[in-house]
Amino acid sequence: MEWSDHAIVLAARKHGEGHAVLDVLSQQKGRARGYVRGGSSRRQRPTLEPGNLVDVTWRGRLDEHLGTFRVEMIKATAPDLFRKPPRLAALDALTSLLAAILPEREAVPEIYKECLVFFTMLGDDGTADISWGAELVRLEVMLLKTLGFGLDLKACAVTGELDNLCYVSPKTGRAVSAGAGQAYQDKLLKLPAFLAADTPAAPEDIRAGWLLTGHFLERHLLLRPNPAVMEARSRLAGYFS
């Protein structure tokens, strides 16, 4: 069997003497893994950096086999961020999360598309950190919805009102208004205003957004402890403290 596609590099793990197992998010096939001969070599390592856009050709006897990848660079993402630690941390947080939660061989074209938009924002010096921070929160909300655990942030779960939505139930993922949640606010998650309405975000909104999505990602999708993902998210949150 063989297929070719454009893909985003999620991770590359050294395998054997100078080789690697590559994990990618492809445009048409979704998340896929494959063996790359010489993938740990000095020549190939730059191509396999997380966030890079590559052209991959996968070959294997059966679809469920690991198979092998031939990889060619289309566009490098990480090098433009080496002198921008918060943006590099964002790239690491997203790619490690995708590698941990996306099922293999299930196409998620909208997620792929939004990742490319997000990487463009990271590489644009004219994009404020607040803007890409808010975009990352929205992308994680989209991830939850795509994988079957969407948040209901349109109306209060208690009263049905559409305004003054300030909280989210940590159990149901439904919004709660300021009045209905006042007595229970210490048990509720904060709903950032930019997720409930089209308003500018502030640093505290970004932190609240990551706490919100992080809670549901851990609850529903990170089925086992994943230090790499949580450490990447903690490093990123530190830049917005």
C-alpha cells in the first residue's frame, strides 16, 4: 500500500542506529506514523522538527502496519521561532498535544487547516502574543468538539440566558451566567469573555482559557498521564503570568 500527502510534523523519536519513527498530522489521512531511515542523521533531523510542513509518502504491506515514510521539506516552521521563546513554547505545546490525543488514520481536515493558520500567526512578527494566545485556546476548543467533547458556551445551563456568561461547569462543560454561578464560583471554571463573545482578550483571559481547555483535555482525552504535554502547557502558561 502507498499514499502521499502534505503533513505537519508532530514528533520524531529516535529508533535504532540513526533512524526515527515519525508522527505527523496529514491533510487527508489524519495522524499517521512511519519509520524514517536515517531520520536521526544530521541531514534529516532539521526536516523532522515539530511544526514543519512536509510532503510524505507512506508505504506498508497493510494499512495498520507502521510502514515507512519518505519525507521532503515544504516549509520549516520552528527556525523562525528560535528567538521567540513564547511562540516556540506554543508550537511545542500544540504539536505534543496533537500527537497525544489524535486517533490514527482519522482525517481531521479542519484541525489541519487551523494548525496552518496558527503557525502563520506564530511566525508573523506583526501578530501580538495575545492574538495567537487566544487563537490557541480557540483551536483547543475546536479539538474538543472534533473529538466528541464539545463545550456548550452559548447559553446558561441553569437559566438559559445568553448574556453575562462567566463560568463553565467542570462536569458538563456548559456555560453558567454570573447570577446563577455566584454562589458556586469557587467550584466553577472561569469562562474567558473572548470565548463567549467577540471581545478582545487580556493575558488573564488567555490563562483562564488554557485552564478551561486543559481541564477537559485531561478529563476526556489524555487518558493516561502525559508529562510531556503538561510540561509544555505549563511552560507556555508561564509566559502569560
